Amino acid sequence: MKNLIKFIASGFYVGYSPFIPGTNGALVGLIFYLLTQRSHLLFLVVTAAWLIAGFLVSGKAEKLFGKKDARQIVIDETAGMLLCFVLIPYSIKYLFFAFVLFRILDVIKPFPARGIQDMEGSAGVMLDDIVCAVYTNTALRVFIFFGF
């Protein structure tokens, strides 16, 4: 069970990368988006599955890694990246914009993400990325509204 938790929480072990594991976790989300974007239902099911899995395993993974939001835990970035695209039409420019903006927001942690990150367990791991994903999704909607 410990290996399964690590496997899922690390986004199929990409979180073990010595270079930019969070970005690699977001890339896993982007790949899942690309694989599912032709079916809205499949995309929503996959997104929900990553969110649920994230809340189920990330707190346990923290204990296994012995560190609060250990760098190997990237399921939050994977789920967050998927959330960025909920109800957003497919476009390469939106893909690029969302990926870059989400990663920037995840690094700088705008209010209230930084404070949420301090919460214990899975909530602290997952919710700050969900906030950043909501901000990114909202920015995409504004982008689309103004015809970009």
C-alpha cells in the first residue's frame, strides 16, 4: 500500500525528478487533458478522479515522506492543471497560457493560497493548488471573453 500511495502521489514517480518536480506534475495533468479533451465527460471524470485521489493520498504521502508537502508529492499540481481547463474550449494558446500562469501562481501562492498551504494533511497539499487553478481558469475565461 505504501508503494501505491507514493506512486499515485508522485504522479507516476515524476515527483522524484531532481529538476522541477512540480512542473513535471503539471505536465502529467496537461498530458491527461490532451488525452481526454475530446470527451467532456471523460475529462471531467478524470479530473474528479485526480482530485479525489489527491485528497485520499497526499496526507498519507506526507507521512511516508516525512515532510510537509514533500517535493515528491505532485498530485496537487496534476489535479490543479486539470482544473484549469474545466469548461474551457480546447486551444493550443489556452494550453500554453494556462500552463505558464498556473505554474507562476503555484510558485508565488497569491492570497489565500499561501495561508491555505499551512493547513494540515491533504487539505494543505491540495487546496492551495486548487486556488491557483481557479485563478487560472478565471483568467482564461477573461482571456476568452475579450476575444483572445
